[in-house]
Amino acid sequence: MNRFHRRLNFVLGCLGYAGCLGFFSTLLTGTAAAQDYPNRPVRIISPNAPGSTTDVGARMIADELRKRMGQPVIVENRVGAGGLIGARAVTSAAPDGYTLLYFSGTVVTSVFVKNDPIDTLRELVPVSALYEAPYFFFTDPKLPARSFQELVAYSKANKGKLNHGSQAPTGTLGMHALRAKTGIDFTTIPYKNSSEIPVALSSGDVAFSFDGLPVYRAMIQAGKVKPMFVASSVRSSLYPDVPTAAEVGVPDFEVTVLQGLWAPAGTPPHIIAKLEAWCREAMMVPEVKARAETALSARTVGSTSAEFRRVFERQLQFWANAARLANYTPE
């Protein structure tokens, strides 16, 4: 081997050695960073308006994470486009655990969104399901039907005469899924604001609605709205006398809003694991359970990332099927 080749081999060897050092240095730095997470403030994006039920949930988990992380956890409201603006702020963020999303996720998918929907399980990573709030079937208590089966029969006997009040596609699609299972007959009346529907129920403008609980509680207390069943596998602790869907003769009909924490796709598994553990721990706190019930009309969950993914997939399948039954296409 001549002098030139010996020098070339020496240079290449040095470069290879330096490359290995760089590789291991990067690996060690990344490992150290993961061990140090979090070492600066964390943002939770809330796609809903300040003071809304969803935003209250975001601030509750932010308070609990702050205690466990030892870092500021800031809730930032990014409102608009049915949640897309907030969701996109997270899907485009660095996958480092410092920008998170508090949301249910289904309403920004292609089932409900025509332009630029979120492919949730490709663009985001589920961290933990936190709060679960079931839908209720509400009726005008002045209706002659005393049970759900009587109401179904009454609607069929008065075909085209009973109105269903709805503010969101979820309420309408849920009713179409219920019609497919029971044959209940209705005409949907759209409302701009969900708080208008309990008033419409009490005045007889609509016969029933399928919706979340919070805006109905005052009307229920006043006896002006009747919750006929809850679309959950268990009864609500707030209204233990209200039967489940299965108990009124509608099996396998569970419709819930599952709020949880998400991270951008590509977030390292060890960071997801840390966040998941903190979330699950937070949901076991008695004060958090009590506040979720009173402020959110929800129960705490605290799932694993894998469990959250499975439940989300089932919910997405339900809404896709309901959209098909309703011949619904997003606008």
C-alpha cells in the first residue's frame, strides 16, 4: 500500500470515528432530554371558547399536570372551524411533548369535516381518555308516552308530526342511528344554539332531543324536561333513576363524548408514557372526580394510550355508520 492510500485510510477512519461519536452523542443527548422532560412550560391547546364545558375540562387537567410536572402548564384557546384551528395548531407543532391537544377528536374527522379534515390517528397520538359524558334522550314531559317504547309507538302512529331538536350533527346522526334500531319517527329542527333546545322542549316546539347533559340540568330540575334514558352502559350518578338505553329496550346503543389528551404524531413513546401515567394518576384524585361530575356532567376515565385508541376507533365507526344511515355528507 503506497503512502497516498495509507493517508486516505487514516482520514476515512477518523471520519468514521467522528461519525460514530456524533451518532452516540446525539443518542445520549436525546436520552437525557427524555429523562429531563419536561424542563420548560407545556401548552395545552383548547379548541373551544374560554368558560365552555370542554375548556373547563382542559383547565382541570392542566392544573393536575402542573402539580406533577413541576412546570407551568398553560391552556391556550384556539377557537374556530369546529375545532380544526386548534387541532391543526397541534398537528403542525413539534412532536416533543410541549404542545398538546385537549379534545374529543371525532368531530374534526372526515365524517363531519369536508375541507382539510384531521386524520386523527395518523396525525395525532392518543395520550389518555380523561372524561366521558354520555348523551341523553330528552323528551317533553307533556307527551302522552310514559316510556320509550310507548314513545316509539306514538311517533309511528303520528308519522311526520313529532319534531326532534338538534344543534350539532352529532345529535342528528345519533337520532338516525336510534331510528335505525327502533323505528322511531321524527323530523329534525335545526337550532343555532344548544341552549335553545331545552326551552323548545318545554314549550312543546319539539318532542325530543338527543344531546349532552349540561344545558338541560336546570330544566330537568324544574320538571320542564324529562331525561328518558342515558346512552351509556351504566346509569348516570347525577340521575341514577334514569335507565340506560339497554334498560328501555335499545341494546348496544352507547353514545358518549370522550374528552382526552392528544400529542402530535411522532412524539417519542417515553414522553407519551410519562404523560399517560400523570393523567391516569390525576383522574384518581377524589376532588377531580367530584368536580368532573358537577362541572362537566362527566365521569373520570384515565385510560392508557392504547385503550384510548381502541375506544376512539369504535366511536369513529359509530359516527361513520350513523352518517351513512342519515345519508349525511359534511358541508
